[in-house]
Amino acid sequence: PIAKKRSDYQQPDFLISHVDMVFHLDIQKTRVITTCQFSRNGEHNRPLVLDGESITLIKVVLNDNLISDYDVNSEQLTIPTTEDEFTLCVETVINPEANKTLEGLYFSAGAYCTQCEAEGFRKITYFLDRPDVLAKYDVTIYADKARYPHLLSNGNQIDKGQLDDGRHWVKWQDPFNKPSYLFALVAGDFDLLTDNFMTQSGRNVALELYVDKGALDKGHHAIASLKKAMAWDEQVFGLEYDLDIYMVVAVDFFNMGAMENKGLNVFNSKFVLADAESATDDDFFNIEAVIGHEYFHNWTGNRVTCRDWFQLSLKEGLTVFRDQQFSADMSSPVFNRIKNVQIIREHQFAEDASAMAHPIRPEEVIEMNNFYTVTVYDKGAEVIRMMHTLLGADGFRKGMDLYFARFDGQAVTCDDFVQAMQDATGIDLSQFRLWYSQSGTPKVTVSDEFDLSTGRYTLTFGQMTPPTADQKTKQALHIPFRFELLDEQGVAISDDSVPELKAKMIELTQDVHSVSVSGLNAKPTPSLLHNFSAPVKVDYAYTHQQLSSIILYSGDEFARWDASQSLYSRCIHNLATAPDSPDNALFDSMLDSIGGVFALADTNPALAAAMLSIPSFETLSQQVDEIQVEALYHAQRSVRHLIATALSDKWLTLYNNQVVGAYQYKADDVDKRRLRNLSLSYLVQGDATQASELLHAQFSQADNMTDSLGALKAAQYGKLEQFDQLMVQFEERWRHDPLVLDKWFALHANMERSDILARLPLLLSHEKFSLDNPNRVRSVLGSFAFYNVLGFHAIDGSGYKFLADYLLKLNSVNPQVAARVITPLTQWQKFDPKRQELMRYQLARIADCKELSKDLIEKVSKSLN
Ligand code: HT7
Ligand code: ZN
């Protein structure tokens, strides 16, 4: 396959003003009749070339004349017309049941559903399937009424009727221009939850949530979240919903989280359905966030869309930023910020260090589905956040207003967005634009000097971005770097004559910068990268004492958490590299500081919980040049064990202090359950009898999934005997609930046990496992490959082989999901030479597969280069 390049962008040869589609739904033979009004774009005489894949062409009618002088191959339909304005009607047949890729129109669990982003519309009909061709759509759907009482598409329902043969039809009209990737159709028998929302200008919007039969009670949280999101976007950005109806459909078979189709969102049921018994607090949180994310796309993505797919971050980075701000406003800002940063440090930094490294606006793409990445989404959101920091909240809002005023109804570029931000505020963002084209994780090295005789303190910042697989040379970036200086009492030093101190921020634009302060009588402690003001790594040689001081006194809660993580990381790396001569002073210092954090549990429980959690293996991995798997893993466990046992009384008190009534999803209770489950996970490493009693009581008395799962995870982590038996009980109780069963599968796949590779095939032959179901695949293969450190990285290569074996099967079923789950194998660069070789061997095996999908070809070939 050939890569497309961003620099090759050309305007479309033709435009489409109107699309009329008629669907005759049939499980194996759905007939689609598409009639479009075309006009030639510019002066040229090129033929009309339409995209189309996996569809059977029945006939082509040009301006009412049946034609046959067209060319059709497996990817395109070419119509040799010289007219400037014409009507083209194309009839195609598709097989939704055979479509396991879950792209285009597919049939699963008794319902029809579409997924068109990025290039799925071409699996439905021949079309100019690119985001810069915007049109108005009328869609008529015919289907059997008894089996498919609900026939849905974008926009407003404008007509409906009944046929004598038991079929009915519904016609939808979308008054807004949209690209084909926002098209949607759903047909099935659902339960329907309805509500409404009054917009700030007084329009009433009907809200409709379609869920599986019997699941109505699990839809209330999603509807409540939607109303919060609608109100938030009005308050914060002045953005109001524009249609009279907003529909959300929850389906069990879905490749990603959800899809923002105009007026008709389709969701993975994981991000809709929740009740106390079956969903955790994290599930409730994620539902609110994803419902928000898709809703926010209505303006950032739908009203203003992307010119081409290289610009994906235009809508995704911006919408992730908006959903992060929404979540922060709905709960604890610092806890949210920590979660965002953990994703960057665990996954985005890893992507930068791998062969898949790319800028947030990629330059070259073989399969677009491979670029829905943490870089485009989450680093993209960090880039938007940096503009928010540089421009201030008011400046950012002015920029957004100008962006919508200029580009509403258009398909535009990331440059257009930055230009609007610059024009609205007068702030020069020319160097800042490099963040869009440069890949990699910048490193900011900080050093300092203090002259006691003059009282002068100088802080020097150096920036450097190491080469990445896709780009060898790097330039200096415009980095907003927030910081403060603490005196010996932990009080922030203020000196208005130093602008950077006054602003608590330095804008790094060159390789090296310095800031000096005079008149100090002792060397201060720099508290660096407040609120993670830029997606960079920081290198500064903190003393243990300085870290403790930041933990206690920094004015930035994020920095306090970050310092706690640095202290833990230091202990873990120390133990990993010098297991026989641990630095006891360091461990004492850590226990001392962490011991003090318990006091925070009453006043700031969300921050306390985050500070009492040690860094993940994935985060620790990004802090070293070469990952020593066993040493790092065992060091992490040992430090956890030390914290568990040295502070066991505190853990028990903390556990017992978290008293919560009947389940409610509200901030106070969420914090308490989090602290309680965190305590339990430490307590299982101490007194075994006591832990086992607590855990048993919690599991049997829990009225909610957070506590049930908390008990199970603690039993798993502590390798308690009762784990297997609890898992059996859990399976019996939940075997008919797919979302809970996914948790059960994931727990099994994550288990640290020497026979894990013998057990995994049992999981895959479980009657409830199917390669057709992406959630199930992610629960087993994804959990194992991403999080079962010792199993996946077994030194005999059996973990890698296991993954490769199943990816080869998944390749022909669902290439998009296969290409996501392969990620850990493509990140071989940081492992020891032996593992590198074993991982590359499996990648080469996959590469040898004759019928490899474009998705896997792109990832595997990059990784092997
Ligand atoms: N814009 C959507 C991205 C997407 C997607 C969603 C579901 C299935 C396949 C998909 N391919 C791309 C989701 C979002 O970011 O909101
Ligand atoms: Zn999105």
C-alpha cells in the first residue's frame, strides 16, 4: 500500500450539494440507492472518481440515463463525464451480516448500525468520501417493522409510512451540511429513554437514548451527563445545540468509544450503561466524559470540520481539551489533571519512543484508522491547553469565538485554528505552530546556582527534543513552563521585578534561558512544571529534602502530587538498580513524607488518594533508557510492600474511616470509596488474616461494583487464596451482563501467575469469548499485552507469541482492533536486546502473513524498519 502525504493535498475535483439515500435493509443484501447533485470544482476536464470498497455495483444513472461506460475496480468508480452540473444515481448492494470490520454498515446483535469515520462511508456507497466534501442529506430507510421498529438517521424525521408486506419506512432530513464521515443509520428494536433540554435561547431539544431491551434503568446517568454537557458548553463557550433532537444509541459491538454523527451519536454500550451494582465509579466518570466529548464535537468537529484527515487533531485535540475541562469542572480539577498526565506519561511518551512516533498533525498515512492515537488526541489536547495557558481563559475564548465566526460550516486546517487564536489576541504564535509539525517528547533540563554572598539565585532552563523514528532533527519549541520558588519555610518567593516570578511562568523559546532573583538569604527550592503546563520531561536534581518540601508546601496541587511520584520513582529505580544496597535515607525520607499525606485524606481526599498511589510500571518504564523488566517490576512491588507494612496502622485507620451510605455517584462518596479501596490494596500486603476478613466482608456486603471489584482486585494483587473462589462467584452472578463479564475477563488476563500462558487459551475458548466482539478482545488480549508485565514479557517469548498468534486471526476479522492491540509489541525499542529480538521475531511472523491488512502492514513495517 502507498502512503498518502499531507503535502499532497488537492481540492476535490467535484462538489456535492445534495445527497438522497434510500436503504432497503436486508441482513445479507441491503440495497442502497444514492442520488447526488454534483458540480465541477474549478476549470478542468477530469472524470468523476468516487471511492467505494466491498460493495457490489448494480447500476449507474447519469442525468436519468442508464450508463455503462464507467470503470469500476475494488477501490474506485470512475465516471467519464464532461458536464459541470449533473445528477448521478448509483445503486449498490452490501452484506451487513458478513461485515465483521464494524466499519460501514454492519449487522450485529439483531440491529443495523453504521460507523463511517474515517473512511467507512465508501463501504456503503460510491462517494467522494473525504471530509472536505460537505452536503445536505435526505435518507429514507425501509425495513421490517416488527424486527426493526426504530429506523434512525441524522437530523429530523420528516415523513414515515407503512407497506403492505410488513415493512415500514422513515425519512430523515439533516438541514446541516456535513461530510460523509458524520453520516449514520441505525435500525433495531430498542428500549427508549426520553428527556428534553431547554437551550439558553429557549429552544426545546428532545433527547432520546436507545438501549438494549431491558436496560432502560441503566441509561439515566448518560442522559443526566448529556444535559450537564449541554449546559456547560453554553456557559463556558456560549455554544448551543442546533437541531431539535439529539439521539444516542448504545451498541455492544463497536470499535472505539463512541461516534459523534450529526444528531445521532452511536456509543459503545460501555460508555452509556451504568447502575450502582454493575458499574464502577470510574465507569460513571467515563460515561460523563465520553458523553461530553461526543456532544462537544457538535461544534468542534461537526459545525467546523477537518479539511483532510491529517488535520484530525483540529477536532480531536480540541474536543479532548474541552471534555477534560468539563470533567474537571464536574469533579476534582487536580485529580482530573493527574489522570490526563498519566495517559501522556504512560502511553504518549511510549508512542514517541517507538517507531510509530508522529507529530499531532501526521505527515504520512497508510491507514487512517491507525492515527486515532494518544498523540493526536491527548498530546493534541495538551497543545490546545498550552494555547489556553499562553492566551489566558479570556483570550482563548476570544479565539474560539473568532474561529466559529470565521469557519462555521467549513472544513479547515489546524493552521486556521491557530491563526484565529493569534488574530483574536494579537499574541504571536508563529513559533508555537511547531508543536503541530514536530514529533517527540522535549526534555527540559533545569539547573541552578546560588551565591550566598550576594543572595543571587539563578535558574537555567535548557530544552532539547531527542530525535524520533520519523524525524531526526528538532528545533526549539515555544514552551509555557509554570514554576515557583519556595523559601526554607515553604513559602512562595515573590519579586515583582522579575516578570517570570510574577507570572509564575517562563516562556521557553530558545535552547537556553535563565532567570535570576536577588536578595535571598538561602537557596530556594524550585517547584517545576506546575499543572504540567507542557507535555515535556523535566530533569532537575532535586534533593529528597526538596521533594518533601514541595509535597508539603507547593501552591500547586499537581506539583505536590508530582513530587510524591518523583520520590516513589526514585526509591523504585534505586531498588531496581541496587537491590543489595538500598539507600535507606531515601526510603526513610519517602515514608516520612508519605506518612504526612494521610492527614490530607479529610481535607483533600482526591489529592490524598493520588499521592498515596505509586507510579505505574508504564510510567516507570518511560523514566529509563532500557527497561529491566523483572528488576523494575519487583522493585515496584517491594516499594509498595514497604509502604504497606511500614504504615499498616495508618492504612487500617484510613480504611475504617471511609464510611459511605447506600451507593450514590457523588464526589464525596467516590473519594471515600477510592481511599477505602486503595487502603485495602495495601492492607492485603500486610497481616493476611486481617486482610482476608476485611476483603471478604467488603465483597459480600458491597451494594456496588466499585467495592466488589475493589475487593477482587485487592485479592488478586495480594495473591490471596480466596481470589479464585471469588472469581467463580462473580462469574456466576454476572455471566449475562457483557460489560461486567468484560471486567472478569480482564482480571483473569491480568493475573500475575506462572501458568498464565496456559490459562489464556482457556479464556479464549470460553463460551462467552468471541473475536467478533472488540470489547471482549480488548479485555483479554489488550489487558494481557498492555498490563500483564511478567506474562507478556516472559523471557521465553511465549507472551509475544501468544499475542501474535491471535493477531493473525484477528487480522482477517477486525483489522482496526488488531492494529490497536499490537501496540505493545511495536514498542520493543526500550527493552533489553533479548526481548527486542523476540518481539521483532513475532512482528516478522506477522509481516509474513499473505493477507495482511493495511492497518497491520503499516504498523508492522514501521516497527521492523
Ligand atoms: N470521532 C470518533 C473517532 C473514530 C471512531 C469511533 C468509533 C468507531 C470507529 C472510529 N474511528 C474513528 C470518536 C471520537 O473521537 O469522538
Ligand atoms: Zn473525538
